[in-house]
Amino acid sequence: MRPSSLVRGLLAVAVTGSVVLIAGAQPAGAYGGDGQMDVYQIAISQNCNNRTFCRPREIGGFWGWAEFDYNPATGTHTGDAEFAGCSHGEFNGAVHISIDITNWYIAPGSGGPLTFYVTDVMTERFKGDTRTHREKDADTGVPAVQGHYSTEDLFGFSPPPGVSFQLQVAFKPAH
């Protein structure tokens, strides 16, 4: 894993909220709908309350949940995510980011040999602004392998007091 790419990928998705669907997209079928879809669920928690390590403008954290659905009957890959962040500097308060994912795939990337990528036309909604743009092969930095990942697993170091990053990936196959 390349920690700098992983950090960049996670922050790009979680902090800037860079992916939300535009018109014509299929619903995500939250929680896998009726069990006919493969479902990946990802939970992210990042907290930094150490002014020396995080710099004063970055004190706070972000927390989120994402779901990647694959419908074998239609061959579609969709998803959605919700993120919240709080900063006592840069954002000067709390932010909420909603994301709808029109297409995704798994390939080698910054999250390891199996990494989630998103691709398609996206709409970004962040702090009341809406912008449409095209994402092409955006590496999320999130491993597509079930498991719990700590700061040490993801970045290769033990964090100082007041700093943590946790990522949980769960998978439920269609039945």
C-alpha cells in the first residue's frame, strides 16, 4: 500500500464529497434490496485531537458509511454513502456529505490488490453547493476485502495519543 495515495483517496471521497448521482441513475437498493445483490458495507472513522500531529486547523474528524451493491441479474454496480465531519478550524463546524454512486469496480490500487474505484458522471454536493463533474477511475483507497483496518494497517504506523483511523469492510453475498 502507498500511504500517501490511500490518504489522498480517502480524504477525496470523505472530505470533499466528490461523488453524487445525476439524473437517470438507478436506485442503490440500500442494504442489498431483497437479498438478490452482493453488498459491501464500509464504515470509516477518523479522529484527530492532537494539535501537534494534526495541526490546529485540522482538529476534529470525519465519520461515514458507504455501500457498494452489485446486482448479478442486471450487471449493475451502484452505491451510496453518507459522511459527516467536524473541524475546529478549516470548516469551522460540522458538514454533511451525501453520495450516490452510479458505477464502481474493484481493481489493484492504493487499498491493495483489491481496491474500490468509482467511475461515471457525478454531482458533488457539499456545504450547499452542487457541482457536476466526471469521475474516471477514482481510487477510493478502500480495500475490497472484508476486515477491520486500523491506522497501523492502513498507514503503517502507530498513531500518537488523540489520533485514530478505523475502517471496517463487510460483505454479504446474494443468495
